[in-house]
Amino acid sequence: MRAFDGQHSDNVAIKRTREQKQLQLQQLKEQLATLKSHAAPAIREALVKRIAELDAEMRLPPKPPREGRGDGPRGEGRGPKGDDQRRDGPRGDGPRRDGPRRDGA
């Protein structure tokens, strides 16, 4: 079975923006600070590990934007759509042949 577009999968990493990563880093630090002393050591280790990973990612310079892509959600920077490209919807090249003709022929 195939996944629908936008559906999350366990095998694919969720891509986050830099702002989302900053927010997640802040939330994880708050969770670690509010963690009870009797919490399982594995939970504390996992939080510390994820904080370290996110912190390392945030230290790296941001990736430059890719060329040929627009800033819009639908990729408006790709250029005009030509006639040789596929169009969605029915083609208007000829008469429809759904059933018998009504003119008696």
C-alpha cells in the first residue's frame, strides 16, 4: 500500500524548518529541566542525546536556497507552463464517444 502525499512514515525523517527546530530545542530543554528526579535514566539520556543532536544541527550554517525554485507553496519559480507539457483534465481534441449518437446516424 502506498502512502498519500503529506502522510508521515516511520521510515522517512520529518523535515523541519530552522524555526521549528529552535522551538523543539527549547521545548526539549524545558522538559529536561522539569523532569522529576525519580524519572527513568533512559528518558533523561534520550532527552540529552536529542538536545545535543539538535544543538549540533543549529550550529551548522543554514543551507543556501536551491536555484530554480520559487518561494511560493506551488513552486511559482519554475517558469511558464508550455503547451507541450501534460495538462490535467480531458482533452478537447475530438468528439466524446460515450454512447450511441442521438442524431440517428
